[in-house]
Amino acid sequence: MTRGWWRRNAVALAAVVVLVPATFGAITWNDWSAVRAGTPTDAVVVEHAASVEFGGATWRDARLEPVADVHDLDVPTGARLLRATIAIEPDADAPSCLPPTLRETSGAGRDWSEASSEVGADYDPDAPTSCAGAGTQPFELVALFLVPDDATGPFALDVVDADALPRFLRFRVGSAAAD
């Protein structure tokens, strides 16, 4: 008597049932791990007025405030300018942070890029918008954000340090009242 096809191939079929999902999982994990490694996905949340050791520096005193004097700047009607500042004390090496992003943490969930050049603000080497060239001395990162009048917060500042990806800093800075 001959055994049926299903019986003769039971071991091979069981291997296929196990190996196909395992292969799919391994390929997916490998692809997503590569994407995730170069993308800011893991927020290190820093509560208002707190400090944190991150990326070879101490980050503290993150704050957001409206810019009162905008008469020399290009601020369109229906928008306002907010200034974000973060004190940074590098350890032995300078951090490699990019300009921060302002994020609305509720409501529409919008975000805004640093806008110093858009509004025509003069460059100030003592108040850089990123960590590039800041060196190892303590400094204050200063960024301007052009936001619509209806953006009331609460807000967070997202700071990406290229050497720490996929982790990044998210400073809770509250809301910035209109002028």
C-alpha cells in the first residue's frame, strides 16, 4: 500500500509552515531596523524645567516665549514669532544636534521648523540654531519659530542628535501666550 502525498510530505510541509512566516518576520525586522536606526523614533521626554544628560552633554532650561519686537522681521499677518532657548553644557565632545523642531502636542498636532532665515533674523554666532561648530564650551541654542496665531500649545521642542539616533530629546515647554 502506498502512502498518500500529504503523508509522504508531512515533514516538508511542516517546515514550510514554520519557515515561511519566520523568513517574512526576519526580512521585515531587518528592513525596519535599518530604517529605525536613522530616524528619530524614541523620544526621551524632558519635563518642563528639568535637565537631562544626553549625547555627551547636559541639556537644561528649555523655554519658549513670544518675541515682542518683530518690527525689523518679516512676520506675516496671522502669524507670530516664538523664541526657543536651551542651555547646553557639552562634556568632552561637542554634541551634533540639528536645529530643533517645535511640535504642538495637542489639537492639530502640527510642527514647525526653525525659521530664523525665513523671517530675516540676523545670524548671531553666540546664539546658534544648532550644535554645529558650537565646540565644547557651554552655550545656548536659540531657535525662532513662525507659527499661526491659532497655535496655542502645549508645545514640545524636539532635538535630534545624529550620534544618538533613533533616540532624540523632547522638551515639554508648555504654551507661549500671544503678545
